[in-house]
Amino acid sequence: MPCRSAAILARRMVLRHGVFMTVGRATGFPLWWIGAAFAVLIVSGLLPGAGSGEGPSEAGPVLADVQAAGYVSSGTCRSCHPGHYHSWFESFHRTMTQRADPGAVAADLDGLELVLPGHAYRFERAGDQFWVDLTDSEGTQRYPIELTTGSHHRQWLWLGTGRGRTLAAVPFIYLIEDERWVPRDAAFMHPPARNWSTRMLDGKWGVGCIQCHTTAAQVAAARGPGPRRDGGEASAVELGIACESCHGPGGKHVRENRSPGRRYLQHLDATANASIVDPSDLDHERATALCGQCHSLEAAQASSGFMPGELLDPVFETEQRREVWGDLAFWPDGRVRTGGREYDALVETECYRRGEASCLSCHSMHRENDDPRPTEEWRVDQLRVGHDGNSACLQCHEMPDIEAHTHHAAGSRGSNCYDCHSPHTSYALLKAIRNHGVEAPDVSVELSTGRPNACNLCHLDRSLGWTAEHLQDWYGIEPPELDADQREIAASVLWAVSGDAGQRALAAWHMGWEPAQQASGTHWLPLYLSPLLDDSYPAVRYLAWRSLRTLPGYADLDYDYVADQKVRSASAMAAFDRWWRTHRSNPRARPSVLLDAQGTVSQNTLARLLSERDERRLEWIE
């Protein structure tokens, strides 16, 4: 037993971040020597890990044999690729799913109590294990907390049910930046409900979550197409998005490269290493497929059996998506409406179809050596050095006089390629996200799909008529036929008052977007953000609150977006009263946002627009 305990401790040291640095400083040995020594022990089988069958036994109920189909785990990759391992370790891909150890759980769980109607959850820590006691009408049941999903914006907890690998989810989600728990329904674009759902989502992990939140997932039960699927037990060879998700099984690579001499010769050989997949050696379609195995709506089904280096064919073509998915993820023209589906957007673009654009054209899965940004900044979007601006597009498109093309000053947001061609028209994680569809602003497209155009997402105080005139003058785009409201009233007002929940969410987010505030002014924004604090959709309320807090005089507003409706209404009225007192002392006319020549609110027009609101129930798959 003592020998086994020591071996397990050594294996943990190998896998945990920072051990080489710690040991190296303490002993004075070269860091590469220590790493090589551990690697030899692992490969030779003297330590448990990638080369033994013990690794998965303590790693959770969803893990399969790490040697399945030739996998070796990321810990084995570290010994020869410490730099790449380190940048991956610091990424959010690595922490997508983790064991629910104290270092992985974002919130303080010990003694925490959360309550929903008829259900009470009390959390407790015992050593390094977390437990939750669920009390309902049938009594109290204790569950071990096995896994966490998410470490950037939010975190979800998965419980062991005692039925094999079947896990259940606590019906609460922790919002990391806000440092608070909210009911699960309040963290997604869900239709309004009388009460928060108390359902534990038993088995959902094995239905679809595991497919994109782990490495080499194996789903036992067959699943059908579309949003409704049947699930069963599932397993994976490693938690999180690890090395072998993109490089493929590493068993053959490890066996063939045990010799240091052979590894040295490999560095002198310019040809691709046939024993492992290097994404930089792939053509743009296969490189994009690596990301598409997770970052697409249908990939979880299409990628069953997918291996890095292969092509990924969507289950549904664009014209079929609306028929199958309805409003769950796409705009009426089949363009992606929810975040996390960037593959579906990119493969529709001319950049991909006629060019060679891939995800790796802008993003890098490993931090580059010359990257001056701190890790905390790099890992947010994992953009390549210098690709957070126009250089990403200029690597393919020549633009000798950008002001002549954009009609905005060089260096301004109006001359930012991203803001015009990849605006924030997708939604996920309680925020707007850039759409990777790469399209030019066109008012006709908005009229046919409802998808806001880039011009009005920045110029919030301008109408569609104003935009159509400029697009005709600048680019010769024929203006569509518009009604009086579309010609005269700011598009953002129409979205915020008459739009569907998705349009209201995008309007609310952009009202807190600094470039839009600079272009449109802010004095009128509370007039439309205040009523959205009492919107029927929790996600819209949250976005309105976040945007309102960016405005002077509202940071201290007492508001809780998951409070009862009566409490929310009082907060919304208090926010409006603050605006009205300020505005009345200095009224400003702006007819496009329904403030007439005297600065009076056009209440009749507002009431009419509100009566025309699109009340379709939306539930998006994020």
C-alpha cells in the first residue's frame, strides 16, 4: 500500500501544473532533466498514468480506459512538449470539465444553501470531496459532486446518481464574474415560466454535454437528429478539451518517438509526422473540422467516430436547418443565431468556400512565443498575435485606402473590419457574440431575417432608412421599401420595444457596448433599458441591467434580475425615475428615439410599438 500511495502521488505531481518548476527550484536540477526523468518512468510503466490502467480509476465515473483506441492523455504529451502543454493548461479548453476538486470549484460550497420551490440544496465539503443534500417532499437524499463544467463565464455542477456513469445536474448555475448562483433557467435564453425549474436534468451529461466537454467521448445510446435525442451512459478518455482532441490518439506517436535520437531527427525532417496530427499541416477544411467537431450544432452527431485530420460533414445543409431546428439556433435564412456554433457560420462564408480561411486563420490553440499579452488576456479568445484588429482580414484582402472603403476615420471602430462584417449578432452565455458568418451590412437582409445590421448596432440612434441611404451612397446597394417606422425611428428602439426576445437581448447588450455609446450618445438609453429590467425573459433582464450599470448614476441601482416580478417592476420604475429627473432638468430633442422637439417622450408611439411586440417563445440551444 505505501508503494502504491507513493506512486499515485508521483503521478499526480506529473499531471499537476507547475510541479516541474517547483521541483526544479527546490533541487537545482535542470527542469528538462526532471521532466525527462518523469517521462521515462511513465513510459516504462514504473509510474501509473498514461501507460497503465490505473489512471482513470480515480478520475471520475465518466472516464473510460485511457488506453482505449490508442490514447495516452495530456500528461504524457507534457514531457516532450512542455511549452505547448503549458499554454493548453492555461486555456479554458483544459478546464471545460474537471473533477470537482477544491481547486476546480469556482464558488465556496461548504455550508452553501440554495432553495427553489419545494426543493432545498445544502452543500458540504468533507476533505477534498463535495456533497449536496437535496431535501424535497420525499425526504433528503445525499449526492456526491463529481464534475464541474465551465471556468470562464459560469460553472455547472454534476452529481453522481449511483447508476453507473449517469450524472445529474444541480438546477443552479454559478455566474463567475457576478459571484452568484442563479436558477438554471435564468442563465439561458429560456421562455418565461411561472416558477423556476427544479428538474435535476438526470442523464443530460451523457446525451450531449460529454460530446464537446471531454476528449474522445463515447456515447453508448444511439441518438436521433434534431433537438430531441435519447441518451444513455457515456464515457470519455479525458476530461476537458485535451491534446488528443485536436491531435488524435497519441499512442502510436509515443511508441515511435521513445528514442531521443529519433525525436531529434524528426525536427530536421520537413515532412509531416505521420504518427500524429499537426493542425498546421492540414488544409483549411480539415483544420476547421477540428474545431467543428464541437463548435457546431450538428457536430456532436456528425462527429461520432470523427478523428482529427478527417473532414466533417454537417448533418444538415443550410436550407434544412430551419425545418429541423426552427428558432432554436438559426435566423430564418439559416445563419447561426447562437454562440458556440462558429463552424456552422464559417463554412457558409465566401472566405471559406472560395478562399482558404479556417479557424486557425485568426485563432491559435497555443500561445505563440512572441505573444506580449498576459495569459489572462490571450486565453479569452485565443486570437493569434495581432489578429484582434484588421490584420486578420488584411492577410487576404488588400486595402490600400481603408477610409475610402469604410467612410470612417482610419483607426476608428467604423474602420474595424470585424465590427462591420462580423458584428455581435449571435447570443450565448448572457452576452452578444460575434457572428462568424462574415457578411456585409444590408438593410434588406435585416427585413427578411430580423438579424440586426452592423451599422445600426453601432449607430443605435439611427433608423434603417438612414442606414439604407448611406449604403446606397457609399456602395450602390439598392434600398428596400421601408415603412414609416423603419424610415424614421431608430432601429434599436424597434428591436428593444417591438422585437422578439433575441432582438431585445441584442439591443440591450449593444446599449452597453462602448463603441455604440460613443457613436450614439447615452443620455437617452435609460428610457429603453429601464423597462427591459422587467422583461419576461431573464436573459434580456440581465443584459439590460449590465448595460444600465455602465451609465453614470446607475451603478448602485438596487436590482436583482431573478427577483419576483413585483420587486423587479419597482426597480425598473426606480431606474426610469432617475432618468426622468435628469432628463426633465435638461431635456434633449431626438425624434429618432421618440424624444420630440421639446424633449417629451412620444408615449402614444411607444405604446403602439409595445402592442406590436413579437411574443414568439424562444428557447435557444447554446
